[in-house]
Amino acid sequence: MLSINLLGVKCPFNYVKTKLKLETMERGHRLEVLLDDGEPIKNVPRSIQNDGHKLVSQDKINDHYKIIIEKV
């Protein structure tokens, strides 16, 4: 599974970087993304799902979040 650390990356750049990474992946592969609390964890999962991808999990780890996305 690929992983990207977007802690400290502001909106909308965290979504753009996630989307660009997903574009390089094959269908069915998963991407782990680390995101800050606040706008990033609200906006990125919603935008990715609006693009048609599957949000597999979303876990809070201390002061940030780890999400797993499956490319559809």
C-alpha cells in the first residue's frame, strides 16, 4: 500500500496531492493518507468520495488522522 504524509499541507493542496497520487495507481489499490484535524479531514475524504473512490477507513491518531482510500 502506498502512503503519503500531508500533515501541515493546507486545503486545497492536500486534496490535489491525494488526487494526483490516486491517478498514478491502478484500480483496487489502496492509498494511506495522513491528514491534519479540521478542514483537511472534513474536505479530503468528502472530495475523494465525490470523485467515486472508496473511503475504507478513517482513524484518529493523536492530533491527526489516517485515512485509507481504495481507487475505484
